[in-house]
Amino acid sequence: MLLDAWRLALGTLTAVPAAPPALVDRRRAGMAMVLAPLAVLPLAVAVTLVTLAGHGLDLPVPVTVLLALGAVVLGNRAFHLDGLSDTVDGMAASYDRERSLEVMKSGTSGPAGVVAVVLVLGLQAAGLAAVLAAPHPVRAAVLAGCALCVSRAALATCCARGVPSARPGGLGDTYTRTVAWPVVVLMWLACAVMLSLVGAWAGLAWWRGVLAVAAAITVVAVVVMRAVRRLGGVTGDVFGAAVELALAALLVALT
């Protein structure tokens, strides 16, 4: 079961080739969301290596930052950015629930979605640039990779029990209501401890990691509550929006 959950998380959240799980059910789906921060370790390593290469080659920081974010986008096939765009387009299209869900399902990017992607990527880039300006390049690069992993804890929050699915039969329906709240809380606590330790190692005040996780939790909570109020629940697109906004909040709060 654990192997199936790992394969599901790795195959869904990254472009890393993975054998298909033998069985996909709600229990395995929930475990996959809990494993999400670990499943994106390959992307975290890519971010770390790209930022270190940029430093070693003496590239301008903006160039290094864009290359690092580009590696993440390639590494997950722009999966979460697509969700961010669709979610914003849907919520901006109409106050009618069915109309909003129809727009989100269409997959086309409207002006609201495009602007949202540009703004969120801009915040991620600015935050990452500030993180990489720390006096210890190697440690700063590792901190950036850790922030990427922590952002995926947003998925477990979206899939917490009590958070309904907006679209029965949709991509996110299998995952919703599969993670117990105590597990969600423990995941965020573990993320706060890890980010605080790595942040202190990188030269930041220990509380900076706690602040960053608190900011990410707040942003994800707002996204989930807004989705439940407007759409009647969450969808796979909302998962992606929560992840991208959580990463932006983490990187900005770490600056």
C-alpha cells in the first residue's frame, strides 16, 4: 500500500518516471498526499543544483532564479500553475457555482488566470532572489529546496476530512476528505521545525521558518475556505492554486 501511495504521489506531482500503482483507492490517495512533501524531493534537488550552478557560474541572481523556477515548472509539467490559472479564472468568471466550475473545467486561460500566474511567479521569484542573497550560498540553496517541499503540505490541507469535493467524479474527488486533521497538523508542525532548523543553519533567525509556515497555512486556509464558499468544495485545480500560493508565501516570508 505504501509503495502504491509513493508511486501515485511521485507520478502525479512530478514528471519523474514512476511505475503505475497497482491500485488507486481513497486510502492510497490520502497517503499519497501525506507523502507529497517527500515526493517532490527530486524537484527540490533540482532547485538546489540550479541555484548552486548559477552561483558557481557567477550568473546574475534574476537569471538563476528564473532558471530554478523553470526547473520546477518542467519538473511538474506546470501542473500546479495550470490549477492556479483555472481556479482564478473560474472564480472571476461568475458568482454562479456551475458557471465557475464550467470555466475551470474548460482548461483555457483567461486574463484573470494569466495575471494570477504572472503575479504569483513574480512573488516566488522575488522571494527566492532574496533567499539566495544570504551569505552562505550552499545553505541558502538548500533552504530554497526545503521551502519547495514544505509548500506541498498544502495538498494534505486541501484533502483534510470535512473539506468537501466541489465536483464529484473530478480529478480531485478521489483525494478529498482522505487525510485526518491530526495528520495535517503534525505535517505542518514538522515542516515548521524543519524549515526553522534549516533557516537557522542558513543564517536566518530561528523564528523565520515558523513565520513562513504560518504564512503558508494562512494562505492555504483562505484558498480552501474561499473555494468551499464559492464552489461548494475543492477541486484538483484548487489543489494546484494552494500549492503555488503556499510556495510564494513561504519564499516571501523567508526574506
